[in-house]
Amino acid sequence: MYQTDPPLSPRVTLPTMYVLPSENPQDPASPDEFHIYQPRLLGDTFRPPTYPQKQVFVASN
């Protein structure tokens, strides 16, 4: 993929969970084995410098 001018929005260029392949070909909508680790990784590493940690909320479905 190449860069456009002006750059495209990440909403247009990044894949969604519906585009990425599933671990289970019989059920393409099922989450893969790493699904549980992704929200934990986000919660453990997301530390915005301008907000106190008590004001940060990370959720997943």
C-alpha cells in the first residue's frame, strides 16, 4: 500500500476484526486464541500522560 496525499484515515486503511482471518475456518466470526490477551495488553500499556490512572477506563467486548 502506498501513502496518499492527504493521508487516508486509519478507519479506512486499518483492517477490522471482520476482515482478519479467524483461527477457526468453520466459524469465521469466533475470536482467536489471543482475543483475551489483547484487552489486557491495552489496559496494561495504555498510560496517557495527561490523565491520572484513575480517570482511564479500558473496556472490550
